[in-house]
Amino acid sequence: GAGVSQTPSNKVTEKGKYVELRCDPISGHTALYWYRQSLGQGPEFLIYFQGTGAADDSGLPNDRFFAVRPEGSVSTLKIQRTERGDSAVYLCASSFGLPDTDTQYFGPGTRLTVL
Amino acid sequence: RKEVEQDPGPFNVPEGATVAFNCTYSNSASQSFFWYRQDCRKEPKLLMSVYSSGNEDGRFTAQLNRASQYISLLIRDSKLSDSATYLCVVNARRGSTLGRLYFGRGTQLTVWP
């Protein structure tokens, strides 16, 4: 079946602009995660959704970052007033339901470049 | 201190070699342990889960030592296709936070002919 999909695959923007990154999880997966991976580092947790609600948003670096999942499926990560330090690969993952035990399947990521 | 520490390498080994990666984790309440593989400019993919009793999947053997908070991955008879970055991953609960994944920075492996 289809895996996790993310759009766009690449996004180049200018400092100060607003961007939206989209994630379409595996059908039937109730848990959805956003991670950020900087060059030479492992992915770093941002936020976790169980259904429509954000169960844990403690990884969001500041209030410029916000994510929604209004219908419990597709999620959008929104970044306001982008900064050069926001440049990274933004990875989305989904799992069946129980974050403690379920395997998380990752999408191909969106490579964000802030000029 | 980072949740998961691992040697970034790089490890450069010939085909057929045996190579071992290690990592340590800081949260003694960690519950699940994994090795993920990440190819260049691709997403991480689960290689195998790691259990206290040790587990094997073909040429790959993973071990967990809870007392030392130490995880290992052994690759036998390395293939060119094993070239990738190997990420040590821990799923831990902290207070009310459910089990988010904590990743090490990854260990880069290159297998040469």
C-alpha cells in the first residue's frame, strides 16, 4: 500500500516568509509525528498527534512553528517568519496508534531551504 | 546531555567484514529500542527492534544491555548495499510525554569492494 507522503519535496523560501509543509500518513494510522533533521544529525522530535489533537507539542522550537491535523488524517506544519536556522529536512511519520510500541513509518521528507 | 549518543564514524570496511556499532542512552525509563537505516537523502527506515534477550535478522544482530544502557548492532559479511547511516533510536516516556523517538546522530558506514 501507499506509504507516508510529503509535499513539497523541496521548498526554497526567503527569510521572513511563511511556509506550509504537508504530510499524508498511511491510511488507518491514527498517530502522526513531525521531526526535523539538520545536516549530520539524527531526526529531532517536534510534535505528535493522536487523531486530531496534538498529544505532545513540546518539541516545537518556538511559537513560529504550528501544526494542525483537522480531520485526523493529513497534517500541515506551518512556519511563520522563517529564519535561516529553520533550514532542514522536515520528516513526517505515522504509526497505527500506540506510540510506545508501534513502528513509525517515515515519509521522504521536505527539504526546506531559507535564504 | 543528549538522550542517545553514538559514534558518528565514518566506518569504512571491505566487503565481507564484520562491523559493530554501539550507542548509549541516558533515560533509564526507556522502553523500546531500535536501529534505523538511512540512505543518503532518504528517510529513515526501521532495520530492526532491539530486545534484552538479543535478536538476530540474517546478517544483523542487535543487543541491549539495560544495566549499562547500551545498545549494539553487529553486521556480519558486509555487503556493498549495507553502506548507509545507522541510527540508534530509543522510545522513552518522560513524565506525561508519550513515547516519542529519540535518535542518535547516526553512524556512517561505507563498504568498499
